[in-house]
Amino acid sequence: MSTPMVETAETVEAAGTVKASGTRRRPGWRSPSLVVGAALLLTVLALALVSLLWSPYALDHTDPAARLTGPSARHWAGTDRLGRDQFTQLMLGARTAVWIGLASVAVAFVIGVPLGLLAAAAGRFVENAVIAVIDIVIAFPTLLLAMLLVTVYGPSTAVAISAIGIGVSAEVARLTRISASRVFTQDYVLAARTCGTGPLMILVRHVLPNIWPTLLVQATLAFGVAVIAEASLSYLGLGTPPPAPSWGRMLQEAQSTMSVAPWNVLLPGIAVAVTVVGVNLLGDGLREVLDPQLRQERRAADR
């Protein structure tokens, strides 16, 4: 998936189009991808937020007499082999996924954005050194890098967040460097340098306002990667340790009872799929909204 490049600050404002009557409208916000993606992701976020205030049962509640029962009025999503309510586990698992996803993206951007800006603004020697580091990190898949760090330091939420964030930061740094380098070649940046504007002010006034749409799209995609990585680590027993619930651990625990309780596998799997599809559709919709040139190309193709 290609990422958008906004050449000037005025380009973002041009996202709206002017009607014949002179009024301004923003058809990009009606993008089906944006609407569907936002709806799916908001559903997961709502589930996570509600779990902070209410859940059908306590986290440690078990009902041995109702083990592996199907969905019912008492247990909306059935129970697992220990008699735990699956809908409660699903809600609390959403909270874990959202928290680790957001925290991992924050770590990735704290590391990646300054590194990418440094590579774009510094000299050739520094840029080549940063590119070499980025290429080394990108060579390791995010999940593999996370597994290595978790194996060394032990499974915990903090280690999972740090490992996933470091893995994703390389792609963030690469995209930041490419986007910022394009802005640095623009005439208005050259004019600012001629007038004596310092590098820091150029970054604040010209570079960051032009690359934030690209970074916003990358943040949504990175969130989906973090959710998949967290679920995968938990499935392998290397993620968030018990008793904290996780969609990946729900899948792992339900694997042995799949023949008698298939709903225990379907629900967490659907939850992961909905989250990832939602963030990808949201990212694609944001890319279309924030890049007027891309929207015009799609309109021309539709014609």
C-alpha cells in the first residue's frame, strides 16, 4: 500500500471541493473505507472502554457446572473449559489489545519519527548510518524481533509493548525520512533557508505540517500490526502473562476443545480479524481523504 505525500500545507486545505454555488464540501469524508473502518474500530474501542466500567462477570469468576456450554442468556458467548464466561474474556481481551496497540504505536513513533527527521535533515554520513540501522531492523519481522526480546527478558506487558514498538519503529523511521526528504527539496524550504531560518524551525513550520497526514495513516496501520503481534505472542505464551486476558491466549486455550466448543475459537479470531480489517480500511480511507491527488485519480479511474 502506497503512502500519501502532501506537498504543501495548502494541499491539505484543498481536500474540500467547491460547488458551483460557491459552498465548500468534503466528499472524501464519505469514503466507504473510512466509514466502515471507523465503525469496526469504534466497536472494538467501545468494547474496551465499557470493560473498564462493567463486565458480565469478574475476571476470576468460574462456573464449573457450566463448562463448555454454548451461548445462552446466562453466558452470551458461552464458557471455556474452566467455566469462565467467554464474553467477559472477550471484553477484557479487547482492552488488552487496544492498550498494547496504542502503547506500541506511541513507542514506535517516539523512536521512529525523530530518527527519520534526523536522517533527512543531517548530512549524507548520518543519513547513511540511520538507513543502515533501519534496514537491519526491517530485516527482522516484527513478530520475530518481539519473540527474541521476550525470550531474553521474559513475558510481560511492558516487554511486549517495547518489543513491538521497536519492531514497528523502523518502518516509521523509513517513511518519515522519505517524506521529510521530499519536503526539504521544495522551493519554500529553500527560501526559508536562504532567509536564515534554522533547521529546527524548518522542521516545525514546514516539514511536520506536511508529513503528518502520511504519519497518521502509518499510525493506523502500525496499530493493526501491533494487535496481530500481541495476539501471536500471547498464543505462543510469550505475551501478556495470566491472569490478564488476551485474544491470543483465548485462541490457544480453546484449541484443545475446538471439536466440542468451536465458538470459543471463532469469537476471539473474529475479534482480531475485525480489528485488523477495521484499521486497514480506516488507514485507506484516511489516505484517500488526506491526499486530494489520490482521490482525483480514483474518480478518473471510475469514469
